[in-house]
Amino acid sequence: MSELASASVETIVVPVAKDLGGFGVRRVLPSAKRRMVGPFVFLDRMGPADFAPGTGIDVRPHPHIGLATLTYLLDGEMFHRDSLGSSQQISPGAVNLMVAGRGIVHSERSPQDFRASGGRMDGLQFWVGLPKKFEETEPSFEHHERDALPEIGGEGWRLRLAIGTLHGHSAPVKTFSTCFFADIQLDQGAVYEFCGGHDERAFYIVSGQVEIDGATFAADQLVVIRPGARAAVRASEPSRFAALGGDAMDGPRFLWWNFVSSDRERILAARADWVAGKFKMLEGDPEFTPAPELKAL
């Protein structure tokens, strides 16, 4: 495991482990070393966790503003519901994109079939910050199955493009700024080259071990590539990583709880609206997540 940057690597981030009601996650972004990469202001590794029959994930209805959530599973199943009336089961390799914009509420739970049998759950969830002119856009939801996403391959590597544009290919998922997220798998000894073309780029190692410029990087590290560098990533063993990046955001963002905004006062107003019950809730689901105490932004 390397903690040193190199000619191609700017920063290495080691995630912080958190517990979400018995389900472990690793918070990759934001971190003390890196607040965001392109428009990606948040990244959680959900799991891996093994659930016994009769158990599962229950993330109760909660609000978002000023962002789009992108959910991508590596293993298991999840069921999404939101205040637009969307109901969607997501499987590994598919993409759920929920645009919060001016405000939305959603829940994330294990579906009944998964809960009945139990099994492994593993996945990634990103928050994509919206440019200032789109922060108050109308909320929306879209789902794309894995066979609708572009798959690209080279010598010993395979890539599924989940959002944005990469290597001349574009995913069918809505974007508000120039960005990409790709699921990349490498055979042992294979090399994948990160070319330029985006302001900011990084990759989170899901499994395996890779080398760049003679430095070794292990699973659960976020490796941030220097601007303009052409980083050749060599797999010292079979490896999988999530590559992400895009244009730098149009200014800093405030993040508090589930809210993202370029305006501190907008977050305060959103919290007040949630506490006052002004968000539209999920039909038939009386549960909700109370807002935490407000701390300094």
C-alpha cells in the first residue's frame, strides 16, 4: 500500500468507515484530503456485507437537494422509491439516477426476495453536484439496465460506462456537466491508460492491487490523478476499480446531511422545510429520517 504520490498521482484517499444501522459503508468522498473530483462531491462504498435470511437494508425516506444520486451495485439487490412515485429494483451493473434538484425524498431498502433469502450486498453510491444554473431544476428519476450501457474492451481490460463520455462512447444517462464514471476490470498484468480530456480524474480500487509509476495501490484507496497526466495503471493481480472524473465544479459546494448547495442559506432553508414537513413524502410509507442537529457549515 502506498501513501506517496508520484509523477502521475496527486493524492491518495483512504476511506473512513461508518455504520448505517448495522450496515457498514466506507466514505471515500468528501475527505480531508479531497473534497470532490469533477462534479462528484460524495462517494460511499456500501458493503460488502452478508445478510442472513430475513434481514436487509432499510434506509428510511430522507430528503435531498442540489444534486443527483447515482447508485451502482456490484452485488445484491436494492429497491428505490421516491416522492415522484418511482419504484425501481436495481441489480448489479445497472444505473439508478435520481436528480434531486429543488428537492426530492427517497428510500432505499432490500427487496422482499433478497430479504427472504439473504445474501451479499455491495455497491457504490455517488452524489453528482449540479452546476449552479441547475441546482433548482425539477426533480426526476431514470433507470438503465446493464445491457443498455456501453461496454468497451482492450487487451486484458473491460470497461462498462455508467455515466458520461469516455473513449468516444457515451452512456444514455442524463448529465448536467462533463463527467464520467466507469466500472473497469483488469486481468493480472493488464494495463489501462488514463488519458487526459477531463479536468479531474480519479479511481477507487474495489478489489485487487495496481501499480502506477512503480508505486503500488491496494483495494479501498481512492487514487487522484494529476491534471493532464497520462497514468498507466497495471494490475499486479486481477483488479476492479471505479474510474470517475469530469470538469471542475463552478465554485465550492456546501454539504450538510443530505443537502448540497453553492448557497449556505439554501441548506438552512431546506433543513427548515424538512423539519416543518414541507417536503412531499412517499405515498404509503409513514417512516422518515429526522434531521440531525445543525452544526456549523
